[in-house]
Amino acid sequence: MPNYGAIALTCVLAVAVVPLASSQMEQPARRNSIAVEADALSYFIGGYSGIVNLSLRNGFHAAFGMGRYDVPKFLLSGDANYDAAQWKATVTSVQVFRAGYRFKGPGRNGPALAAVVLNQNWRLRSAPLAGETRFRTLSVGLSGGYYFHIGKHFYIYPTAAFTHNDVASGSTSVNGTPYKVEEWGPNGSVHIGWEWGF
């Protein structure tokens, strides 16, 4: 006489395991990856950027990039001396390094968290004060974002960061009128990239 309990148990296990196995087969295998990306926002504010991003299958990722941009007016207008100075500023060069963890690994949608360092060379001008100055800031902090993949290679990676900012060299004053670099501050970017697995 057939063992209906064993047959039923076998059927239940088959129904449970077959979809699980097929879903595992559909998931891309974790691999290392290298990507070329850019901060898309910089191209809308008179600048450019380029970044190389290496991600390991264990989730660790590190990226290095550089670029330039014109500092938007709304960021400068919060300064106490803006009305008198009418500041205009360009970050003539910026170098960015970030290192952290991709929670879902390379090639997958998912959150990421990283330490970030920004080295920025500023050119600050004021027409009313008839002068300009140059200085360098060094910013260190935390950055978080989320990888959205569209297709196999292309991704969008919006990020937000909060950094501690120091004036490393140069002067932030133009003819005696200072521009204040905030000690702490947020910043954001929208990275777009192309990722290859290996």
C-alpha cells in the first residue's frame, strides 16, 4: 500500500525547492567588477567628472575620480558676506576617493556605504570687491547611496554625503572680506556608470 504521507511530503518539498533552485539560477553569480562612472550633476554646472570604481565579490568597493564644476549660486548665497561680495566660485579641480561596502555585491541593485575624501581647489571671485582668491579644502566623511541597474552594465548611483571640511591652504578672504567654509556640511551627487564583471 502506498505511503501517502511520504508522497505528500515529497510533493511539498518539490514544490518548495524547485522554485527556490530556479530563482537561485536566475541570480547573477557574484563576481568582481570594474566600472567607469561620472557625476552627472557636474555637467549641468559648467564642469565634468570621471571616476573608476572597483568592486570585489565580497562587497568591498573603492573608487577614485576627478573633475571640476562651478559652485551653484544657492550654495554661495548662504554666506554672511554674500550681499556685499556677490561671490562667484569655481572648483577648478577636485579629487575624490571613496571606499566602502556594497551590500548586494557587484552588478546588483542595492545600497552602499563608504568613507569619502574630497580634495578641492577653489577659485573665489568678487566683482564688488574687485578681487579674487584661491584656496584648497579637504573634506572627510561618510557617503551612502543605492545602485540601480538598467540592463546588464548601465547603472545610476545617487549618493548623499556628510563631511567635515577644513581649509588646508590658501586664503578665503578677498580684500579683507572673508568667505566662510562651513566646518560640517552635506553634499550630493548622481553617478551614472557602466560596469563590467570579471
